[in-house]
Amino acid sequence: MENKCTIGKKIKEKRLELNIRMEEVSRQVGITRPTLWAIENGKGNYTIDALLKLLSFFGLNFEIETNNEVSKRNSASRVNSVLDKKINRFIVMCVEQYASFVQESSQSVFKALDEKGIIKELTDDYEDMHGMSTYSLNEYIGKRLLGGAK
């Protein structure tokens, strides 16, 4: 699983590979230097928007893995498509919002959602669920984690 420490490490490696100072990246991306430091070191809280800006700046992508295998979708042509990126952002948003709601780490929330098959449900039902409010999504995730029916 790519957690925030691993993602931050990849961002830092790319920044160092390109020999760009933190101040320069922060200025160009539009985030503070402490936020960049937190992301690179897997520390603190930051917004998914800041993370996505950094990933875009460095041309990096990430995938959500389940059961140590990248989730396979119906068609190989969908890999890295616009829809896949939207689904990944939706999953990350769901995990981050629910983690904030229950005041737990995103990593522990992702693990719990993955173990209960909820990540797969959110992926498979993206078209129906991405328009739901944060409150409704948090309520749905909470019920599913407690063993409620889909």
C-alpha cells in the first residue's frame, strides 16, 4: 500500500533527482515550505489538494492497491485514463475525509476500508457515489465498517 510516507518519499526523491530546492517547489506549486516538508516526511496533516498539486508538478501518479495487488479493472485501456484518476482522487478524498471525521490516521482508515471490501465498493460504485455529500459518504462508510448492509 502506498501510504503518505511512501508517497512523500517518492516526491522527495523526484525533487532531489531534479535538484530543485524546497523553496522553489513550494513557490511554484503554491504551498508552504512546512507543508512540503510534512508531505516529504510523512508527518502532520495536509490537504489532498496540496498532495495532488505536488504529484502533478513532478508528473507522478499513484495507484491504490488492495490485497497487495493493484486492482484490476474491466479493460486494460482504462489504465491511467481520466476516469481512473477521478476514481483514485475520489477514494483518497473518501479516506481522508473519513479519517478526519473519526480522528484516525488515513493509513489505518484505508486498511480498515480495504479489509472490509469498502475500497472496492467505492471504486465499483464510483458513478453512483461520487456525487454524494461528505456527510452521506461518512455515514455510509461508518455503517459499512460496523457491518451494515450495502
